[in-house]
Amino acid sequence: MKSELVKPTHLTRKAVVYVRQSTPHQVVSNQESLRLQYALRQRAHELGWHEADIDVIDADLGLSGASAAVRSGFKELVGRVSLSEVGLILSIDVTRLARNCSDWYPLLDICGLRGCLIADRDGVYDPGSANGRLLLGLKGTISELELHTIRSRLTAGLLAKAERGELALTLPIGLLRDPSGIVVKDPDLAVQERLELVFEMFLKFGTVAKVMRVLNERGLDLPRRDHYGDPRWARATVASVASILKNPAYAGAFVYGRTRMHTPVREGAAKAKARRPIDEWRIVVKDRYPAYIDWPTYEKICATIKDNRAEYMRIKTRGAPRDGELLLHGIAWCGRCGHKMFVRYKGGGQYVCNHLRSNEGLPTCQKMRAARIDKAVADAFLTALAPAELDALSRARRTQLQVDAALRASAERQLERKRYTAALAERQFNRVDPDNRLVAAELERRWEAALTEVRAAEEALVQQASSQPIAQMGLGKDMHGKVIRLAGRLPQIWSDATTTDAQRKALLRCLIDKVVLDRGEHDIASVRIVWRGGAATELAIQRRVNAVTKLARGEEMRDRALTLARAGMYDDQIAAILTSEGHRSPNSESKVIPITVQRIRHAAGIQVSQPRTRWSHGADVLTAPEMAAKLSIPVNWLYVQIRKGRLLVDRQPSGAYLFNDTTDVHDGIRNLRTHKIDRLDLRICQPHQEGH
């Protein structure tokens, strides 16, 4: 049946039949619809096209018409129309061409410009005419609305089923659906015990990597599913352990909407899934599956994993405890701007707040030396923990015994599984026809490999048993007495060389949530320890400064020193009096040194004659200045050689260095001065005299 819209100019071009099915399932199951689309060749023939001028584009089978981004067939069709190669486009329905107006109207514009007709089962349309464009525009709009309606209905039904927890999602290893659709635990006890072991070990060690290392050191594999959903055993990895720990199905919860589609910023990039935070999950139905752990434990595990992330500046987490001398890594906060503080090991270890500098170009907020802060926080921690030390030690021992027992039970289950595999391989080998040598050789190889794995598992189990503690059933009276005698040893364990920095940090985080630091305006730094539960402890720590004016009592000390100096007292006497009154020098922790008094006195223009001899010594020995004067050498050269270790001299209690006034000593120092010798040891001939 011909149409009056078909002109000879159209017949000189090609007629293109566009074939598309939305999903691969429709391609397989809806064969009748596919047959009708290919039958449009006959319709083109009826409209006047020869068989050789009719082409079929079916490259988009199994692709949705919601977008043309991945439809190569549609792009080919548009390109051929723009080159004036196509006179007629045929489709079973215009919805097959596009279900998106942003793709549909550009096609109409190009067809109208190039004089190409569009036809479906209802008729032939001319996109270049007002009437044809109106009809085609209405069909395209209705098609887009129809796609939205279909999608809304499907989504509403899916969400309704998900809200009841009845949506059949893929279950992780360890959970199965019985023939009636009810979710049950895997009947394989080895799988159940291995999963329970993973959760127990994480609650003990606190990091995913540690759990992975212990499993691999013990030779314990993890149950996984392959691409076909069949169970298999594989070596533990960080990703496999983390996927078990973070899956809410093991806590008995049905969860839908844990991810969302993330639109990339870069143009042309494909959309990717992004994980939602746990408080933004769309649907959570608890107690839907048989649980390996309870929901509070699952939340605790997720919080710990998040807190272990190293991006603690961006997501405000503390990071996993790592090796490094500074104890407050990840839990130190600035008391001025409220941001996290970095650790800097340059210059002896410092806590530095450079958030304002990094983000706003402002000067560094503050930085503090870490040694005294760490010592004060550690002392406060040990003091707080002392009353509960015995109970904590007992709980730690019980936890260790439970984990050891779980590890041994898991190893025994694994050995049992490998023995069954070896027995199965033996039965298969015994049943094979001996004349079938190719099959018999392969079965024999499998049997030998299974026996090798059994022997390795047995050896690992024996080695594990030999390293286990003997007492497994209880402490008893004797052991209980030994544990009581261990009470009070936590400070010793803390300072023991075998205790790692990461272990000390992990201990701190058991009680301390964060530490807020403020260096203050003078020599007193403010340290606020926020304990778990919200309680806080304020500490005041003395820190070194570079001037007397920066001391909290600096002005008071200066006035007192000047008063004593005007009274004619010597610098060392003034220093002793100031120390007894609680003052200290800027670069000293607990006392005033004479050089500080001297600088204060000189700044005020007060001159006091100091005693020339600060100690007495025998006539047969010389001080360093006296020896330098006698040999006509700089006295500083002697002190430099002593500091470098080239001149070894015993230092007297008074602080002076005394040299024997002998020719051998004189010659030795001269030879050291002229580089005839590299080292001179005068300790064995040094007199033992007390200075005063």
C-alpha cells in the first residue's frame, strides 16, 4: 500500500528498517516482536522501494532507548540521514527509535532538513511538515512519559517488596535460601566457624589488615563465591575480610539502597556507584536473616573501620594506630581553631596545626613539642587505668584464650575438610578403569595433591598447638595468685622495649577519645584530655621558651634577681635562691641556671665582681683555661676536642676538666693540636679530686 507522501526523490535513496529490543531477555523471549520488526522490509517494498535498496540496522538489540549514548545503530542512522542517504526510516513503533525527547527532536530536525520520511505501523509521516511534526512530537512525548510510567511502577513494586524485606537480593557466603525461599545459615560448619572467627579476631585486633595477616600466617582460608555463585576457599585478602565485616546481612539485616549512582564531573565518563553512609541507607529491615553478630556489634565494627581510615583530616577520623613515637597521632586537636593537628617528626617531634595555612593561606596556627605532652598524657592514662588494671588483665586473658580456641577449632575444621577431599579423591581414583590411563593419571595427581594439603594442615595444627598456652580451662588458685602479683605492672609493660608504639597508641584509644592542645601565651601549655564517655581532664604542662619575658613568672623572677644582684650576691647564689622559690630558666625544666641571672643583670647594667676560682684543686693539676694559657692555645679548642671525643678527660663533680701538669700530658696535647695523633686518652691518669 503506497502513500502520497512518498515521492520519486525518496525512492532514489535507501529505506532503513531500525530494529531494537530493550533488554537481552526480550531478545531471547520476545521472538514474535522481533519477527514483526524484521518483516518491515515487506512494508518498505510495498511503499515502492526495491529489495536491494532496503537496509536493516539491528546493532542496538538488547539496549534501552532511554539514551542514545551507547546505541551505535542509532548514531549510524542519524549519520546516514544527515548525508542524505536515507529516504525512509521504518520502525514497528517510533518508541523504538528513541524514548528521550533530547534524542527524538534532533532526529526530527535532521529528517525535516534532509527530506527523510518516518513510518511505523500506523502510517507515514513527513517531519518537514507542520502536521507530521505535530504527530511525531506527540508520539515522542508520550513515549518518554510511558518510559517514566513503566519505570515508576517497577520501582514502586520493588521498593514495596524491599520495605518488607522480601526482595531476593544476592546473599553473601554463609547464608542460603532453602526451596521455600527462607534464608538459613550455610549447613557447612566450617564456613560458619570461619566467619565467626573473622568477627572475633577483628573485635580483638581492631584492624582489617591484622586479621588478614593472622589468617594467612595460620594457613586459614576464607570461604568465597566464584562468578557462578558456587562456594570456594581462597587465601584471605584485605578486600575479602573487609567485605565480610561490612556486610549487614551477617548482622541479620536486610538492607536496600547502600549505594547511589555518582555522576562524574568529567564529560563523557560513565556513571559509577558510590557508597552511602550507614545513616543514609534507604531501607533497613533488622532481624530478617539468621545473624552471626548482633546489630550493635556490627555498628561498632563499621565505626572502627571508618575510624581506621588514614584520611582523618577530611572525614575527621583518627586513623589506625601505627608505628611512630608520637602517641597522639590522629587524636590531637587544636585548641584554637578546632581542627585536627598533624604530627611532624622533624626537630624532635611536634604537633602542628596547619589547617588554616593549607586552606586559607594564613600563618600556622600553633605547633608544640611532643615529648612532654606525650609523657603527661601517658601518666594520666596509667593513673586512670590503675584501679581497673587487674580486671582488664583478666578480660584480656579470657579474650586471648577465646581467640586461640576459635583459631584451633577453625584449623581442625579445615583439616577435616581437606581429609574429606583426600578421601573423595581416593574413591574417585579407585573407581576409574585402570586402562583409561589419561583419566587415571589425572585422578592420581589430584589424590596426591590432596594428601599433600592434608599433611601441611596437620603440621600447621601441631605447630599451633605447641605455641598455645598450657592453661586453657581456667586460672586456678596458683595462677590466680600469679595474676594478682601482676597487678601494678602496667607502667612497666608500657615502658618495656618490646611494647610497640602502635600498641601504646591502641591502649590510649581504649580510654581517650581526643586530646585538645593549646600552647598558651607563656610557658604553660594547656592539655585537655577528653575520655570515652565525655569526661575531661585538664593538664598544665611546662614547656621551654626562648626568653625570660615569655615565662609566666618571668617579670617576677627578673625583679627578684635584680634585687639580689644589687645586694651584692653572686650569680650562682641568686640562681639557687630563685630555684628554691619555684622559678626556672627558659630552657630548663626545674631550676634557674647562673647564665640566666647573668643576662638579666647585664641587661639592667648591674656589674658584680664574680669569684675567679669556683673550685679548688691541687698544685699538680691544671684547669682547662690554665692548660690553654700554659700551652698558648685557645681554650675553646680544648672544649671542642672534648666534645668531639678526640680528647678523653674525666669530668669532675664540679663540672671542671682537670689535667695533670706533666710533660707527657703537655706533649700529648701538642701532638693532638698538630694532628700527629688522632686521639688522646687522659682518663687513666686523671686525679680524682672533689671540687667545691
